[in-house]
Amino acid sequence: MSQQHVPEFTAVTRKYMHPVRIPHHSRSLFLRWMLTVPFRSRFGGSRIARYVNQPAPSTWAEDLAGKRVLIVGSGPSLDKVAPGFFDDFDTVIYINFALKRMRGTGAEYFFTTDLGPVREFIDAYEETAFLRLGKDRCVYAPIYLDQYSMMKPAGRELFSWLRFDNAGWRTQSVKLARMKLAGLKLEKLTAPLVLRYHPRQPDWDAFELPSGGRTLPILDHTSALTAVLFAAMQGSRSIGLIGCDFSAGRASTVATTQEIPTANTFSGAASEFRKLAASLARQGVDVTNHSWLV
């Protein structure tokens, strides 16, 4: 798949999602969006809890239990490994645009916690890759609970869903595009806060790994962290990561129209990964971030 300009909400994307985005261009619409986020996130959390009530697909245990699993992100380290690196693993889980590296052999998965990259991927390349993998191997664990209502029924059916184990209220800063509010440029002000109903983050010292199923902590910072938990929860005891540098830049082999991350994009991800890996190690799961070793 070659890189190309990504229009906003193509006809294909509209089959699966409602064209909802943060309205940076209008003060009144932006304030309305801020005021409705608490309701929409709480409603989404309730709907997700009801929607994700079926047993986990048997495919997950077959592909992950006792298997060597590789989590693939789009960080620069992905360019440093030869194709044969993938051969050391039984199952490969691609995060967001890393799906461009899908090989079409063996057990392969797509995984995300954020609908935004899914929309951008379908805008650029349509839905073919998701349909090829099939619903059981396209896994969505929403970190933003209001995203449930952004998806049409056809969009929800593209994925097998995971749900948060616990949630509660918290404030979140909003990243703003250029916009004037009351005559002032917002990019020069402190980012505004919105109140969201949001998955709670685990206490790693007391964390006990769930066994199978669809319920788990959904983690902040990056989808790769939750993907590690997903693989471990389904029975993998050897998990590697590549392209999960948690730093600035992207691999050229998955070059995208997404914004190139800065050093601040994954702020906190590296330290959270170390806590996660240490907790899983105490429970018999080996997690190695090869991104830091190549």
C-alpha cells in the first residue's frame, strides 16, 4: 500500500463511522462539544458494557495461548529489523498503521484502543485489510468510551471488542488546532480540560492478570500496552515488541499521513511499560521490548 493524501471521511469511511470530530473552528460548537463529553462518555461506557457480553472467540486461545507473540508498532525501530525477524514468533499483532506490514501468512491481528487511526486507515486504504483478517482478528479496546456512538453498526461489526474492567470520572486536556476564542489564540493558552468517564488505570503492584475473556484494564499512552495485556490474558507467556520505541518519529516502512509523533506524544509510555512488564514477569509472562535492543 503506497502512501497517499487522506481526505476527511471518504464515502467508504462513512459506511462505518459518523463524521464526528472535535470542532476547533467554532467557539460555540467547541463549547457544546466540551459540555456533552461527560454524558456521551458515560453513555458509551454503559453501551460498551452491554455490547461486550459474549464469550471470547475460540480463535484467540488457539492463536495466543502458549504462543510467542509479537506486538508491532510504527516506531523507527521497525526499519531496523529484517523480514526474518518476524519468523521467530507464532502470532503477530499490528497496532494501527503498522497493519501496512501485514504479511498475509500465519496468525495475524489488528489491534487498537483508538478509533481515530482506524478512520484514517480506512480513508487511505479502504477496509480491505480488516475484511481480510476477519472480525475475530481485528480487536478494538476503546479507551475513549464516547467512540461507541461514533461508529455505525457496520463499523462495530468490523471488530471483536474488549471492554474496560473498571471506569470512573477524570479530567483530560484537549489538544487544539489553531482557533480563536474570545479574540485569543488558544494555542497560546493552557489546553482546556474536559470531564470524561474513562477506564481506570491499574495498580501494578497489586495487579492480577485475568484469564481469558474480554474484560481487562485498557491502558493510556499507546495501544501497544493494552495489546500486551490482551496477549498475556489469552495465555501467551512470551511477548515481544518492535516498533514500540515510545519516542519521536515513525518507521519509513509504515509511513502514513498521520501526524509524526514528537517526544511528548508517548510521554509516560516507557515508564508504564516497565511497570507492566515487571508485573507480568512476576506472573510468569516474559515481555521484551526489542525496539530498545536493535
